[in-house]
Amino acid sequence: MSESNVLDEPPLQRTAETSQYWVWQVNRNCEFSFSSSASKSLLGLSPNEVIGRPYFSLLPNIGPIDFETAFRTAVDNGSSLENLVHKTQHADGTIRILDVSGAPVRRDDGAPDGFFGVSIDITAEASDARGLLDPKTLYTEAPVALCVVNREGRYTRVNGQFARTAGLAPESIIGLPLADLSPEAAQKFESNIQIFDLGGDVAEHELKWRGRFFRMSVEPVRNAEGDIVGGSIALVDVTNYDNTIRGLTNANRRFQLLAERDYLTTLFNRRQFEKIFRMELGSARRERQPVSLLIVDVDQFKRFNDHYGHAAGDRSLREVAKALVSACSRPRDSVCRYGGEEFAIVLPGTNHAGAQVVAERVRQAVFVLDLPHEASDLGRLSVSVGGSTLERVPKIGDLTTYRQTLLMSADAALYKAKQGGRNTVRVAEISPGGA
């Protein structure tokens, strides 16, 4: 049987080469069978230098071992990857940090036959000093003992305060049953999960552990489809405090809010965008409704920063964010900061014509702000908008594939809008095979 190649199918073939992201495919042996031309800027290698080489021979994993394990497992088992961080090396020796997502390629009989992926260079974002506000840092350094436990009752994540309270190294706790450290907490957790499954809410618990008294609060952890896959536990030590001090037991909820929002604009951040986007794709499939995506980019923003300074640049991004929200009137429309001067807008239940209307409304909302931009050809701040619409999400196929299709198509449309003179709108309509 010949090797499967998802890039033989429209519309991926048409959009792969126009995307700024690196699109690639490997076979069952993790050897590259396709590479878009973006490999040149990302890795310093042309597609011909990439094809035929093993993934980890070309991109050595110099970060945690977890990435290589997760990648090989996904290829072997035919599962998807979303926003996995891969620390590797450019051909010139510099370190690159990639955001990797992808989906399995399957034979006609459904067996896994390789892997199709998209890699985004997030090196600059990862090294930005503002990364101190990253949710991972907030979680790790929180002064409250926090942990995540899966449905099997085993720890999958703990922060520093939890490890110190347990008197163990964080890595030694991962994988242990909750009951090993606290049988009482395990019983309460199991009861809470059953209540969450029935759609109920749970109250805080009092817990005695290692000679101290805690307030224990549990919140459900859900996957992209909304299924409960575990629980997030916050333990607040109230041994030396009056038990009426309950505010701290909301640490989980406050952390969740911080984890979902961009610190500068207060819009949904990149990670929350990915979650919303996948959930809306799933809803569109179930309800047989269209779904549209807009990518908005502030025109000549580097010139703006160079001319007015980064503080003014931050202020302008906040104004742009408000304008985008005002242009999206429906409750389920989600405006997100995608990164830098780019924004993403998810429009559920919106067809191609509707997406064009919203895109134009977005462009006008920013233009009428009349923010001076002397370094721009237009003399004031403007945005270009690229969009894509999937009129129907096929019942078959992995949602990650359609996510990549919409993203790459919107990105290609944005490129055309920029080439068309900026302060313009382009929205593509796509129909993947099987729709």
C-alpha cells in the first residue's frame, strides 16, 4: 500500500505554501515526507534538505523528554497533538522554541500511517520578560498548594507550594495516587467528580493533613470537547487563621481567570483561543452549522513602535482590542489576542457572507479611532483582516485537521489583504473533502 499523504487533498495543498507557519508531514518512522518552504526561515533548511530525514535527527529535542515521548506516542497510536512546546536548534546553532500541533494521517482502513503537523516559532514570545505573567509561572509560584488529579485519582501536576506541604519533590509526586498522600482527600475528590458528572456544584471541604488544617476546594478540569477529565484542587492552610477567611479558597477560580486572559488587552489569550476554537468546531459539526475565523493584524505596527515607543504601542493595542470587541456583537463571538499585534476572532454560526460583513466592520471600527500613525502610508492606525469560512464541518475526520485548514486559509487571506494595500479585507471560503 502506498504511503498516505494528507497534503494531496485540497484545500491543504493550496494553503500550505502560502502560510507563514511550517507545515510538514512524517511517515510511520517519523521521517519527513513533506515540508513547506517555511522550513527555510524556521530551521535554515530548504524542503529538499528536510524530506527523508528523521524528525529528531533534524530537530534534536534539547528540552524536556516529554515532547519526544508525546510525539512518538502520537505517531504510533494515531492521536493528535495540540500546542506542545518543542525546544530545538536552528541550523545556525541558535535555540528555537516551537509550538507544535498536528493530527494523524490514516490509511483507507483507518490505521495510522504517519502524522501531519504545523509548527510555529514562539522563541521571541517565550523569551520575553513578560513571560513572568505566563499561566505556568503563576501556577508554579502561587502561594497556595495546587494540584491536578485525573479521573483515576492520580496526580498529573503539582505546584511548588503543594510539594513543600507534602514534603516531597514535585517530580516524585506525579503519578502517585491521591490516596497515598491523603485517603481523606481521595474520598472527597471521588465524591466531587461524581457530582460534577451529574452537573452539580460542590462546597469547600475541611481537611486535616500532615498535622495541619486546610480548606480544600475542587474545580472540574475539562478537555476541549467539554468532558470532565479530572479535577484541580486548591489547599489553603487555615491552621493559623480564622476559618472565616474564605477568600483564599477561590485561588483556583482566580488562577483560571488569569490563565484565560491576555495581561495587556484583557482579551482571551492564545491558549484560550485554541480551546474556544476547537469547541466551536465541535459544535458546528454537531449542529451542522458554518464556522468562520478572522485574523486581524495591525498594519505597519513595527514602524509605529519605532516611531512612538513601546508604551504607546501597548496603549494602541488596548484601543484596538476594544474596537474589535465593539464590532462583534453576538454573545458567542470570541475576540482573542493571538500574539504581538495579531488578533483572532471566532465566529460560530457565521457563513461566508456574514464573515465578510464582520471583517469589514472590524476594519472600520479601528480606522475610525483615528489614532495617528505618521510612519504609516495612511497617516493613521489601521488593520488588515484575513478570514476563512467552513460552511460545514464534515462528520468524519479529526477536528485538528479542520482547525489547521481554517487557520492556514485565514492566514493566506491575510497575506493577500496585506499585498492588496493594507487596511483591506479578504475572506476565503473552503470546502474540505467529505463536507
